[in-house]
Amino acid sequence: MRRRRSGNVEGDIRETVEGKKEKKTETVVWFGRRTQKTHLRSGSEKMKLFDAHCHLQDPRIISKAPQLISSAVASGVSSFVVNGVSEKDWNLVKEMGVKYPSVVPCFGIHPWYVAERSPQWFETLKSLFETTPTAAVGEIGLDKGSKGREIDFSDQVGVFRRQLELAKELNKPASIHCVRAFGDLLEITKSVGPFPAGVILHSYLGSAEMVPEFAKIGAYFSFSGFLMSMSEKKAKKMLKAVPSDRILLETDSPDALPKSESGTLYFVEGDPSLLPEEGNSSQDLESNASSSGGSMKLPKETLNHPANIHTVLGYVARLLDMKNEELAELSYTNAVRLFSYSGSKLLLDKGAADVSGHTRNHSTTPS
């Protein structure tokens, strides 16, 4: 998650095709380079996808969450792993998990919000997991980027370690944020791990060389639109190093708006008066959001729609020399296996239960 200053998204939604605009009832805006109309996939065209990390509780889009979830589900997204970031949003995430069958709730303290925690934060967190067996752990992690440098790193490490140990104790997967701290992350996860329930390196932008070491302790590697900020050569090398049964896809919505080189890009317009929060970055890469091919300028506050997982899918599949359908099935199977822990919603679904019958020991290097 790379957050911007909170604000309300605008209610006026437009469809742009060759410069023409008209009001729509859906809460999406799409830009396409092609001249023919393109819509959210539905029916026989859709592939089953699993958004392994997002923030649909974000204040900027919470009012539109019902429509965003509905339209993303119509495009083939079956599940959304919604990660809390601080004590302030844990109850909202819990409520979303109750309200929406497709939402997998997660609770954790993001490194940016470590200084805001209350004295009883850990007891509150443990209590939430006791009352919410469907929940996983996240978003937790380490950050030495421009925003993370504002937070005492030793404090970050202490909070991260306690949450990581709790995830292992509860046998639940944990979604991990890491910016410019992969050496520290590897050292800590090695000391606490291995993790039979798995951990997720969300929006992974680390090196190819570190992939095998993280994989040994049970890590999955989740890819978002931020991957498009890397050089294609570096991204391809890193992707090729990831074991196929550890690949996940995510949107990190409402952030990580991908670059769309072809086809359609879905986004939600935020308040154009809002400016990006200082330090909003992925590895301090500035150009996270882009219109199709860079041909259009987007509003200052342009937010990512969870249906854009299709764009991430297409990009990752191309770099891996795979068909979209093959990667969709692979990443979906991996996500269902990972999130089929005890108490998980996915165990209630027959299809998910069939997949979860596979081994869930993630702490050895996959073949």
C-alpha cells in the first residue's frame, strides 16, 4: 500500500471513448487506446481471478466499495484480500468481511502507522483474531523509503516482529510491505520462520537473487501495477526466478494504478483538489499511475479500480511467456491454497476446499 491523503471520491463518473463523454451508472471510468468499445469482462469471457492485496476500506473509495466490488466480481474477480493498516480501520475491515462474502479481512499495523499505535494495540489485535477466525494478518512490514524514514526503524522492527510471530502462532498468512529494507526483512523472517501458513511479499519489487531465500521460508510473491515501474528486463528476470506455485496477483487498490499499454484501464476519479501525500512512492518511483500509453493526463487524484487486475495479469503473463488464461488459473489456485487456513471463508466453498486439499506446507523450496 502506498497511500495518499484521504479524501472523498467524486460521484460523477464518465466513459471516455475517442474524446466523447457521457454519464454512466457504473462507478468506473475507462480509457482505451483502441477505437472499438471494450467493457468489463463477463459471462464466458471472464477468467477467475483473486486480488491478493487491496484496501477497499480506504476513505477515498469506501463510499463506492459496493459498486467497485460488484463490477470487479462481474469481471471475474472472486475474492478481495482487504488489508487494514492501523487500529483506526480494523473494525471497518471486519465489517466489510461480514458484509461481503468475497472479502477476506486482514488486520495489522502498517509501518507508516507504527507511531500512532495505542498502548494496548497488541491485545486489541489478538482479540480481533479471536473473534474473527476468517481474518489473516496484514498489512505489516518495514519501510526505509521517503515516507518510512519518518518512522523510527527500530520501532518498525519491533512492531513487525510481534505481528509476524503472531501470524506464525495463529498459523495464518501475513501480507508484508517492504520498501528499501529487503535485507532487514530477510534477516527477520529467517529468524522467525519458516512459515507453514505462508507469508505474502506484497507488490514485490525485490531482486531476483533474493527470491530463493524468501521462498525457502514460505514466501509467496504478489505483483501489482507497481511492477510496471521497474525496467522490463529486471522485472522479467525477477519473475522468472519465482516458483510457479508462489505467484500471486493483486491491485493494491486504490493505489498502484497500472500503466496500460493496450486495451482498457479502469479507474476511479478522486477529488482533483487533493495532492499526493508527501512520500507516496514505491521504492521512491514517482510514476506509479499512468493513462493508456501515456497519451492522456490523469487527474491528480486518480484511483485504481480492482478490475485492473486484468491489466496486471496481462503484463505478468507476457513477461512469463504465458497465456493470460494459464496465469489466471495458476495465480488463482495459489491464492486459494494460501488463504484456505483454518476458519477461512474459502473453506466453505467447495471449489476452494478441493484446492486446499493440496499440501499447505510452504516452508520448503518448491520444485
